[in-house]
Amino acid sequence: MINMISHNPNVPASVKTLERLEEARTKPYPKQKKKAFPPLPFDIDVQERSPTADEFSELIYMVESAAYTVFLKQAISQSYKAHPTNAQSLYNMVQEDPTMMRWPILVNYQTQEIGIDQEGVKGILNNLVVARDGQPKPPDPPASRRTPPESTAWIDYD
């Protein structure tokens, strides 16, 4: 279950992600011509706001880098004021200028996953597919790469 998405309708990437999530919930996912899959079973709580300071302090434990700057765009100024040191300072920065934040922030609290970019969102959706369908079976190797059967020992019947 995806619990929350911090969404900004003025950011094209956020709109695209929300559309992608709605499509995954309502249409076959993933789309394949060979096999029909059901939609992914998850609920989503769309918040058209940034996370609160308390939410940022929870989310920091879900990201690879334990730096609050991970929630900000890379094009921020090099000023020391543009580098938040705690959840409250990050929240204050985003409230002053919402364009500084990387939108959307997708959170699956059940699995403790967070998606801050398209790859992160794709990873969360892929994990939902695995939870629904189980681990995919690896494809059979090409015939030329298959290992030959083990030989039996030579037996002399004479």
C-alpha cells in the first residue's frame, strides 16, 4: 500500500507521477502484450502540500543519504542557508520557496520505501508487482549457454 504522495499540481513531474500511479491502480500493470496482469492493489493519499517537519524527520530514515538536502533540487544556491540541517529548517525552506523541493515525494510506509524521483517511483511500483505476483522466474538461458548434462562414469562390462 502506498500511503502518501506529496504532490504539487504545478510541477509536471508530480502530475505525471500521479497519473502513472492512478493508471497502475486502475489498469493492468505492468502493460505487456503477452500476458494480462491485474491492476496493482494499493491505496494512495494525495497531499497537495510538502511534508510537515515531523514527516520530514520520519522520511529521512528511508533515504539512502541521511542528508536533508536529498529532498531539494540540485540547482539550489551554494549558500549555507540553502543547506538544511534538520527537519524544521528544511520545512521552513520549502514553505518559503516550494520550487526548491523535489516533487513528488512518494512514500510506502508499509515497506519503508520512498520515491523522490522517477527511478524511486518505478522501484516502489516494481516492489508492489513482486508483492502481488511473487519473484519473477529468471528466463531460461539460450541453448548455446546451457550447461551440458553431467557425464556418467565409464563402465567396462567386459
